[in-house]
Amino acid sequence: MQAGTLNCPECGAAVSQDAPQCQYCHALLQTVACAKCMGMMFMGSKFCPHCGAAATQIATGEASAKSCPRCHVKLQQIAVGNTPLEECMHCGGLWIDVTSFDHICSDADAQTAATGLKLPPPAPIDTQVRYLTCPQCGKLMNRMNYAGRSGIVVGICRAHGIWLDRDEMRQIVEFIRTGGLDRARENEIEQLQRERRALDTEHRIANINDSSLTGLSANTSDHADLLGGIASLVWHLLQ
């Protein structure tokens, strides 16, 4: 099989993995990621052409009431295992509530299922940095680099959910499985420890300065008492 090509699940012809349609039998083609090796294959394939693993099946439901913040078309309700998601069938973006996203990030079986998401053919996406609106409340979402170091920038509405662009769910799962999340947590712990040590140092310096000022104040008081006594003695001698 040539690099960058896959076999059509309908007729078996070799076609580009980015092709929206088979040039021989004209079957519509959608790519998915293999849950085992992360290699791309066409939706409808029973086995991964790279590692031979069985393809994960994705259940689809009714159209959602929410719209894609990029394409402004209705999202499609889907279920990956027991995890409900909403997908844009035009650009491949995903809308996930916070609880479901946390479940996918922490559960190995959910991660395996999530990598089997079907992806529509690549659609032109504005690459300019934009703040997207939440599909649920319509407010602008914050942009966040997942885990602070993954390079995967997602849209977040803290009250309602997380928006992922095309293929970012697979990228996040791959980041987690290769230890990226563990390394990010270790870095956070090291950063907190550095900040704690710096704060302890500041407190020690402040305590030393306070002690020096207290000693200086006591010495100043002693000198004032001595000068007062001398002045009183001189006054009596002059009487």
C-alpha cells in the first residue's frame, strides 16, 4: 500500500486517505483512527489496515439542538461506548460536556472508544486565532492549551463543556497514552515546590529584617535613656 493511501472498504481500490469519495466505485469515504495503533482508516472498514485490530463501532443518534461554532450547522448526537458526544458532520469538531471529557481522559476503555470517532473529509477551517462561542450558552469560550504543554488548544466554557476541532480528540488520547499528562502533572508539582521554596525564603528574609529593626529600636531607646540621665546630672550641677 502506498504511503498516504488506504483501500476503499467497498471495492478495495487504493485511494488517498484524504479523498472524500472513491474514484472507482464513488463510495463516500470518511476516515477514523484505529483505537489500537492510531493509524487512519476508512469508516466502514472492519479491520485496521495497519495493525489488523477490529474497528470500533460508533452509535449515532438524532440531530442536536446545538450548532457548530465554526460551521453553524446542527451537531449530530453520537455515543462512543457509554460516552455521549455531539459532532459536526461538516468539519469534524466535537462538543463534549465536562464530565464526559474527564471520563474519557481518565478511563482507558473510553479512550479506546474515542479514537474510533468517524471524521468527515477535511473541510477548510479559518486558521486565524478566534474565540469561538459556546454551542450551549452562546458566550465566548476561553482558549486553553490542554495540560499546559500538549500544544492542543481547545475551547472551554467552564459552565457547559469543551469544543475540540477535527482530530483533536485522538491527539489528546495519544498525548495521554504516551505519558504527556503524567509529565505535565510532574511539572506542575515541581513548579509548586519551587514557588513554595521561594516563599519560604522571602519569609526568612522578612523575619531577619524584623529582628534587625527590633534590635536597632532597643539600642536607640538605651541611648536616649543615657543621654537623658547625663542631661539631668548637668542640670543639677548648674543649680
